[in-house]
Amino acid sequence: MNYQFDFRPYRRKFVRGVATSHGVWEIREGIILRLTDETNKVGWGEIAPISWFGSETLAQAWDFCCHLPQEITEETIFSIPDQLPACQFGFESALFSPPTPHTPPTPLTHSALLPAGELALQAWENLWQQGYSTFKWKIGVYPTPVELKILDLLTQSLPASAKLRLDANGGLNQEQAKLWLESCDRCKANIEFLEQPLSVDEFPVMVELSQRYQTAIALDESVATLPQLKYCFQQGWRGIFVIKPGIVGSPSRLRQFCQQHEIDAVFSSVFETAIGRKAALQIAVELSRYNRAMGFGVDHYFVEEEGVERWGV
């Protein structure tokens, strides 16, 4: 079947810049796709790259879209190379957008993203009142001694039933990672896991640390794309995988892999719009196995959407 193809850029402003070990992110930009089949049925998709995380750049995604003809086929979509994982996700999502979402056997829960540094100490309570009980806190942004003091204050103030995820975005060195893991092991609060403490090229060290400490380690940047995910699994990783559907690549091939290997996965947002979120959550509902909170509690980070409303979506 042939599809009429159209696309538009969008920009979303963060309420405040999202601080990570990679720097401060001020504006989320991406591309909305529209596919119209021969019966005038419309499918929507979204390309939301994060190049510093492992996907293609927005410029590469835009260039790819610009060089496509106005009429494309399924063969075109399934031949998108692995070097364009966000494009793979966006086009397949538009092609197979389900008329009704899959209903999860149990209601989905979401983790809420806290701001970095001391701001987390004030931010969690309002989110708790909104119904969140799992929180994710970015670390590796400020000096380790400063953040460890904040961790003590944060874990003392959080309710006993709350869970805390610590996300370093690969920004720690080995000594800092050990300090964090030692502190987490001593902490009586419910720290669910330390996410990507070291850089992608230090995968063997993260395997070693996961065996030495009680606190669980989750891979994130190390498994940003499907080839990376497969590689880490083949190398023996059986810990937690944080999967960002929006940049991991082909949804159909991700489903095939996860159904073949029942991995412990946490599905997480890439700060996409409602279009990408719907497709990503559909994957999360189908493939979650361990009843972990989804990492999609990020709506409070946005002011507005630009360039999306023109299509009425």
C-alpha cells in the first residue's frame, strides 16, 4: 500500500531547563509525521531524537524526511537504517497506530522526574500529592559530596512507601560511582536503582559493580538503541534495562526481542508530545513484565507545544 507523507517541526519549551550531567536542555524539538493511506485513513508518528543520548541528530532526521518522496511504501519504512532509530520509531508508529490502545492487566504507574540539586527537596511533595510514589532524581550535575548530602535530606523527607531512582546519565567516574553505591547500600530508604552511573564504554565495570553492591544498577545510555540493547544482553547483562521507545529504534523488532527474552525493563519518556507518548506507552503496556513504574512523569516540565496544534492533534 502507498501512503501520502507529510511532516512538520515542533518546539516545546521547558518550564525550566532540564539539568543533566550532559548540560542543561532548554527546548525540546522534533518532527510530527502524517501518513495517509489509499482509503484516507490517517496515522500519526513522531521523531524525537536525543543525539547526545545515542540517536541521530534532529538535522539528520529532518534531512531524511526532506529527501523522501511525497508518496512512500511500507518497504520504505522498514528499510530505514539503524543509524536513524528515532525515525524508525516515528514512521512505524504512524504506520501501525492502533485504533484503540491495548489495556494493561494492571493500571500503569509512572515515576515523576525531580529537578536536579536542592530543588528536588521542595519538588517531591507536590508531585506526591498528585499521586506519584516513585521519583527519579538526576545526579552527577553538582559535586558528589553536595549531592550526597542532598540525598540524605531527600531520603529522610520522602514517605516510607516512596521509591527513588538515581540517574547519573553516565556522568560519574568509578570512584564516585562506588561512593554513591555505598551510600545507597547504607540508606534505609527505598532506592530502586542507580541508573547508568558510568559512561557507555565502561560497561564491564558496571557489570562488576552490579555484582559487588546490593543497590541495583540500571542501564540507560548503554541500551539507547536496539543494537546496543542486544549487545548488552548478549554480554550477559541480566539487570534492569531502561528503554526509551522514542529512540530505541524499530518497535516491531523491539517487541520481537522483548517477547523472546523476558528482560527486566523500565520504559521511559524522551520528552515527546502526546503523539509519541501514546505510541511509546502502547509498547510499554505490551512489554512490561516486572510491574515497575513507567518513566513518563514529565508533563510538569512543559509550558506549551508549538507547531503541533496546526494539524489539530
